[in-house]
Amino acid sequence: MEQLHPKQGIGASGVESAPAVANEPVFIGARSGTGSLPSSAANAAEKPDFIRVSKSVRQNYEPSEEVLNLLETFRMMTNDCVRIGLANNASSLKRLSLLCYKELSRYNIVSYYKLHAISRAAGMLASRKKSIRRGMPTKDPYAVRPQLVSCYGFKVVNGVLKVPLGERRYFDVPLNGHTQNVLSEVGLKVRSFTLTASSVSLTVCKEVKEIECTRTAGLDRNLRNLTYGDEGRVVQYDLSKAVKIAGTTREIVGSFKRNDVRIRRRIASKYGRRRRNRINNLLNCATKQIVEEAYNGREAIVLEDIKGIRSLYARGNAQGGAFRGRMNSWSFGEAQRQVEYKAKWRGVPVIHLTKGETRGTTIGCARCGERLQVAQKDDVRHRRQLWCPRCGRWVDRDVNAVTNLSRRGRLRFDRSLPEGAEGEACEAMKGNPTTPAILRVDASKMTRRGIPRSYLNQRIILPSD
């Protein structure tokens, strides 16, 4: 059954998850009492009501000659600290500070920049130590690009970032409209800044209260879409343009035949950054709407664990080069990163399922738990659908995945309650003859700024009996 419905939601399109655990009851009701899911802050008495969240905002700027010299000095101080730390087998911030601070006295620079150079070197050495402990081959760390990081002495006055140069002198960085709009939020604090030769990043933070969720919704990350929803409604965000962008970039880079490694590396880096920026913009539009829907619907977002999936598309797995290139350009990690930080910024809980909990969310029927069957290769009509032999119906694999994800996330929330706090819940057992009506919404086309052109004339697909 198809019908048009105005303003039902925003949406897009799917990848694979995995089958429901055998004989596992699925909670689709709400807790008795308040009728809301517990927030993670409510599950531990020692956690405060508000949590501190942070993010960064970045813009370009034009540096002066003095600022470029300052960045180079900071890089040299960092490398000196790394050298001293390697010589003395020191990686902790306290020991490195005792060893390096006097050695940095020969640099004519603001003293707190020296402290930040020591801190950055400590981070590089700690990362090296962690890699060695994991048995990974490492090289001696070395700061290559000029950079300046500080959380002291700077000011933001009338839309201008004032970077201290010493002797009560400042370098003014005019902030653009986007940065000023972000900083204008009530309760926001600027914690630090990072300068490079072409850009400035401001780290901002605020305290938010985690919302009390009334339900959970799964997020299924796929090559050509992000699918978000639960038993009642599913929204798909189309990312097929990202696949075209990645394919075009591979063709352009592969077309250069000049036998000069340095030039080819530079060209590949240039077009790689172009591809990353364009794909990240598409992901930003979709994830922003997903988090907004979760916040307005008071939903906890459930994420699957698909780490290590790239090993399925490694060379030697009897797969074509085009297919492997297409799957290895899938930005599933970037989508998760954007959802996580945006959800924290709005106070939306995020539930991370384990690999065991993720297994079977795509190929296990959300209605009866039966293992679903793939359509024949020549069956173009049911390309993204799976057949349930027990129910006798075709199931959209993405809708099935988010339904199972949302239910398993609901189970996780119920298990996280303190002892004696469990409420009654309705259970949908295997063999339930009723099928919940799932609204499926195809997202409207997004503009460059990520705002849908219209919420009208969106297609809703209701499951047939």
C-alpha cells in the first residue's frame, strides 16, 4: 500500500547487521511507573546530573610572519621534548616536565607554550609506548607540521580571537560567521585553541543534562544509506552520492600515469581530501537530522558493532578490485563518530551493542526470529529484501535490521537498571501472528547546507498483510 503523507519525517537508504538470539524475548513495551527509559546518569548514583561535552569548530585564517615563526618554534620545542623523553625512557607528563622545562629555557617564547609543548610530546610518547605494548612496529615520533596548542592567555572579544605573542602583544584572528554562531550558544565556554599554518580550531564545551528516553531506535549503517528507526517508523537517508564521489575519485587518481611517486602522492592526497570533505558533508547532513529526531522523540540511539568488517574485503578474498575499492571506501566509522559527538552535545544516550548482540540483526526475522533467505541473483525486484519462509513474506533488510537493533538496545537498557528497579514489559515472542505496522519514510533531497528542501510528498510504505 502506498500513499502520500506530508511532513512525516526526513529520510535516506542500507548495509547488513545480523540474526536474533534464539529464544530471546524482545521488549517492545515501556517500563511501568514513569514510562521512561533510564538515562545512564540515573543508573549510577555517583554520576552528576550534568555531563560536560566538548567539540571543536574550525576555520581558515591568514597568518603573519611572526605567527609562522611561533608555530615553528613550538614544533621545535615539541621535538626537543620527544628527544629527551626517548633518551630517558620517560612518557609521563610529570617526569617529562621535570626533565624538559629547564632545557626549553633557551627559547624566547611565552612560558605556558613550553608547558603545552611538553604535554604534546608526552601524548606522542604515550602513543608510541601503547603501540609497542601491542606489538606493533613503531618509529621514533617526530612533529613534522608547524602547530601551536594552548589553553592559556587567549581571549575572544567582539568576534576576534586574540592569540598571545608575548610582552602583552596579541595576534588577532577574525572569526567568521559560522564560528561566531557556534560560540553564541548560551553556556558555552572556549577551552583551548589550535593554530596551524592555514587554520584555527577552537575547542568549546558546555554542560548538558542527559535526556530521559522513552524508547530506543536503531541505526543501521550501510554503503548507500543510513537507516534509522524502530518497530513503528523507519527513515532512510540516501548516501548513494557518496559512492559515486568515491568511485569518481578512484578513476581520476588511477588515470595519472606519470612515473613520479612524489607527484602522484601529492595528487592522490589532494583528491583524497576533496573526496573526504564532500562525503563528510553528506554524512553531516544525515547524522544531524538523525540526532535531532532522536532528541525530539526522546529516543536512545542503538549502534551496531561492525569493527573488522574491512577484513572481509581484503585482497585475496576472491573479489574484484572494483568491488573491494567500493566497500573499502565506505565511511562507516566517520558516520558513527559524527553520531556520537552530536548525540553527546544534545544529551542523547547512545547504546553500543557488542558483536554478539549485533550478530543476526539483518538475517533474523524481526517478527518470528526465523533465518531469512536471500533473493535469487536475477530477482531485481527483491534486491534489498529477504524472504521469511515461516511468515511467508518479503522483508526489507534495512528495516529488519533497525527493528532488531532497537529491540536489543531496549534489552540493554532494561539490564542496566539497578536491582529491583525493573518494570513490567510487553514481550513479542517468536511465532507472534501479528505484524507491527512500520512506517518507512524516504528522505527528501538535502540542500548543500543539509536542510531538506521540503517535507512534503514523502513516500510511506505500509507492510501488506
